Amino acid sequence: IHSGRPDPAGNRAVIAPGTGLGEAGMIWTGDKHLPFASEGGHAEFGPRGALEFELAQYLERKFGRVSYENVLSGPGLVNLYSFLRDTARGSEAKWRTEEMQHEDPAACISRAAIEGRSPLCADALRMFLEIFGQESGNLALKLMATGGIWLGGGIVPKVIDWLTSTPHFLDGFTHKGKLSHVVEKIPVYAITNASCALLGAARYASQEHTSPQ
């Protein structure tokens, strides 16, 4: 997604929107990268700009506390779509209402956006990618992930064309004020192998591990 200038011994990060939002890191130990988990996806959503502040208020009325997972996930994409629809920023066609009643709503939204069949769905996906870029950049800064950040989860492969052909994600990722020059050097990769999680688990299981005392 972004070539950057990776540091081979730098920390790395993974952010993965799907049914929820997963975030994790890998720290360089001197001879290898050691992964560690986090619950960063449940950190509070930090809106940027008037539209996102209005979104935060909309979701706060619905959930009470708003986390990044409420925005960056399959259900989160539906929340963005509902927000734009309910605040009169687009109309919902009858065919889309019926389609979303019988299929996964998030998949319907992303498909309609990519196929150019719905301006409302396109706006929701565009907003999703911008916020996805923002939080990916946040994670990169928090972990100082100069070795790169990987985009995983079930949504990324479905929207890979928009990730690579539109500026929405990278605009959010690199817009970090006085630290923009830091994130601009961090490479961004998209994980498109659907078996990645199983391959990682198999690799971990094949290695010897010692439990902390």
C-alpha cells in the first residue's frame, strides 16, 4: 500500500478490521521479532474534523462509549452507513434495503460502493478508509513501528482495490502533524492470504516455547 523506508530491526504492528478490530505488535529482541497482543481496538474513538465529531455524537447516543471497533469493523461500516443515511447525507434505495435484509450488511455496502451502484455506500466506505488510515497511523506511532504496519482482517481483501487506488487510507495514515515525516517512512502492507491466521498458529505450535516463571 505504501513503500516507505522500513527499518529491519524496527518494531512492527498489525491492525485487522473484521467482525471486530484487532491490534497487535511485534518487538525486535535483537535476533527476532516477538509478537504481543493488545486490546487497542477497544480504545476510545478519537474523531478528527466536524463530520467525525458528529459521527462520535451519533454513536455515543447509540452505544454510550464509542470505541474504534464501533467504527472499524464489519458492524462499524454499517454504523457509518447508518450515520450518513440518518443525517440526510444520502438516501437508501429500496433494492439496497432488501439486499441488506438478506445478506451481510457490511458486505452489501462495500460491494455496492466498489461496483459504483450507490453514492451513499461509497461515502461510507470512503469514511471507513480515512478513519482506518488514521487509527493505523496512531498505532504506528504508539508502537514506533518503523519496521512496518500490516493490514489484516476479513475486510481488507474485499476493499483492496480502493486501498491501492484511492488516497483515503494514506491521507489518514500520514496526516500526523509534526510527526507526519515519521509515519511517511513507515511501510504499509495488506494481508490478502485468507489462511494467514491459521498459518501463524501452525508456525507458533511448531516451535518450542517456555512459560514465564
